[in-house]
Amino acid sequence: MLLLLTGCGTGAVEVPVPRPPAAIASVCRSLRDRLPAKVHGKSRRATSPKSPLVTAWGSPAIVVRCGVPRPTALKPTSELVVVNGVNWLPVPADRPVTFTAVGRRAYVEVTVPGAYEPPGDVLIELAGPIKTAVPANPDGSL
């Protein structure tokens, strides 16, 4: 899984927009309203194309994409990282740059560039809004 992000500085960062079903998109819009103005001390920045399903902060950009497809790397045996009650799938597992919140009504992907260490700090800041806006799957499925 590779997420291409382009653009440096304060201009809009180009991010592929997910295309989830309408019910999932509604959950994702609710998440966007709850995301913090700053993450890891970095302010929000514009994304291109503009979408309520994508939010970015800083340069290089920390990016949240809500409503992404189920990660292909997610298997019953996948080792997940739990941060503040949210299960995350790190990809790649040995040096993650992308984390996907799993076991929730929508998959939420967070890309954390290597410039932000430790990446878990970003997940700590985002776990609360995700838990509030994106309900866990009632059947416990990932």
C-alpha cells in the first residue's frame, strides 16, 4: 500500500480522495468536524482535491483519509497496535509510515512522515476523535 503525497511548504498537498459508500462518507464527515486544529504541533493545511474525507497538517504532511478500503495487509493474524482504545494496522510493520484504524465502521488511514517521531504521538492525538466519530464494529470484526 503506497500513498502518494506531493507538495511541500504551505500550499495544498495532493492526496487521493477515498470513495466510500454514502453511509461511510457521512461518518467520515463527522470525524473531520472533530479532528484537532493542530496535530504534533502542526497546523492544518489545504488538500487537493478538496474533500471532507481528507485532512492534512504540517509539512511534510501528516494526512488522515477516512473511508479508505479495507487494507490488503489486514489478515486475521495481523499484529495490531492499540493506542487509546483504537486498533491500528501499521504498514510496513517494521517501519510504519501508514497506520489504518481497523475494527470501526470506517477505515481511517493516517500517514505519518518519518520527520515526526515517534509516530505514536500522532496516533495518540487522533485516537479520541476517531473513537468519538467512528463507532466500533458491533460484531468485533476488523
